[in-house]
Amino acid sequence: MAHEDDPLEHERASWKPSPGLAVAVPDPVHNPGLPPHRERMTDTDPAAMQRAVRTIYTLFYLSIAGSIWAIAAYMLFPIESGRIVDIRNNNLFVGLGIALALLAIGIGAIHWSKAVMSDKEFVEPRHATRGRDTTREAAIKAFADADADSGFGRRAMVRNSLIAALVASVVPGVVLFRGLAPFNSPERPHAGDPVYLLEHTMWKEGMRLAHDPSGEPIRAADLTLGSAVHVIPEALAEVSHSEGYLEEKAKAIVLLVRLLPEQLTESEERKEWSYNGIVAYSKVCTHVGCPVALYEQQTHHLLCPCHQSQFDVTDHAKVIFGPAARPLPQLPITVDDEGYLVARSDFLEPVGPSFWERH
């Protein structure tokens, strides 16, 4: 039974000569062994050890100060004005605070490992995938010994300052990401309500459908059978980038498809939403908002290239495959007196990812 206490017994069983091309040589490479151990200053001088410990937790506290400064700089140098100088100052001072926080943690951790943690050389043999119970118990003991050697459980100032620095280093990121969200204001009372914003787009009754990106209005007679056209509101051309051109386009963009009228399966309330086999659906995938831009003419399926959701154009753009949770919103359309395709109204449900509907 003595062999059961041998942690390498299961490995020695595999130490057999290889039937391959290995050749035994008379002068194998000599193992030089480990070099003589060199003691550090902190190992021989208690005062040096205390200085090293103070340096470490000072660096961790400096990291906390950097995190606090990054949050303060985000508030002291706002970017709402949109001026380049304000954006530059915000990026500069917030970046300096975050850099100081992370750099101080890194330097402190390295100095801790080099000057304070136990400095011993040892050789660790490789083991099989799972060791014996005695080996696993030895591993647990090794962790306990490492904790004792590093002083993590014993040096409260170093441990607590490190934990505080790590926690504080995350806070600037939380503040910055929270600042990306729009806020309500008297001028824009619904700016912070994504459900309201996605329920309302530029489409309204009588607005012409136009080609993307030219902005040319589309005649129903010009659409050939089986065609798929990328569409934007005609009025989008009047919106500048500073006024939210990209945001409005991202919500209102539509894919227009022409089929044979008899190919469409339409419910009673939607029979007036199409015109002579022409249907319009939001181009924004209801999964995570990717552009649904691939149209299979033979199957009449719309495909999202990001996560492979598929929608059936002939049946209210219902989901037939993939992770999307609901059909693509349909834009009700008709034609005006000049034969141009126009919207009957805005979308009657929110566009975009379905999670915006979860109040």
C-alpha cells in the first residue's frame, strides 16, 4: 500500500521508452540545477520591509485617488457643448485619472511580488490531468502556504488598500458609461425613454418613400417584381448631422419588396398596409438592431447577417429562424396622386431590438 502515498506513482507508470525516433546518447545534457539563492534587502532588513509595505499601500491609495479624479474630471470638464476644446479636456483629464488608477495598481502589485512576497526558488514537476487526493490536499496546502508567504491575510493595510483600489478603478467606467445615456430635459422631455423614442420615427402620413442614400422619391410603377429597395423618408435630406441625421435614419430606414399580390398572406387589419404587392418593413432587426439587408428572392426571406435571424416577407415578416423575438415592424404604405409611394402613418409598434419594450 506504500505506493498509494507516492504522488508520482501514476506518472512513473507512463515513463516508458518511446517506440519512436528517440535515441539515447552517451553524453546527455547535464541539469545545472538552480543558481544559489540571493537574499533581497527586505529579507535581511526589517526597516526595508516596512518601507516596501508602505510604498505598496501608498500606491494603492494613489490608485484610489486617480479613480476619484477621473470621476471628478468627467463632471468638471463636460462635453455637452460639443466644442473640440471641451471634448479634448474631458478626454485628457479623465484619461489621466484612469491611467493613474490602473498604473498604480500594476506597479504596486509588481513591487509587492518582488519585495514583500516570499522569495523561494523551487522546481515543480508536471503532473497528470487529475492528481490523487493526497496531491489535491497538497495543492490546497500550497495555496495556504502562498497566502502565508505573501502576507495577503496578515498585512491588512496592503490587502485592504488593494481591494479598495480595485473597486475604485471600476467606478470611473461605470460613470462614463452611464453618461452615454441621454437625459430628459425641458426641451427634450422623452430623451431618456428609449421605448418612446423607438415608437416614433420620421414617418408620417403622406411622406414619400425615397431611395437610400440619394433621396429620390420612388414610383410604384418603377419597382420590378422581386426587387428589394433600401428606403429612407424623403424629408431626411433636410436633417443635418448635428440635428440627428444618423439617429433618425437608424430608426426610420425601411426595406421595400415587391411580390405578386396573391403571394402575400395579410390579416384583415393589414390589408390596406401594402400596395399592389409592395410591402415595407423596418430594416432594423428585432434581435439586437443589426441591419436586415439580405433578401432571398426565391424564398422571399429576409436574413440578418449578424445572428442569422430570418423573416418571411410574405407573412408579415414573421420570424422563421434565429434569435429574433418578434416580426419586423411593417410600415403602412399607399401611393399619392402622382404615383409615388407614401406612408400612411408612422410604424404602429416600436422598431429595433425587442428588449426596448420591456418596461
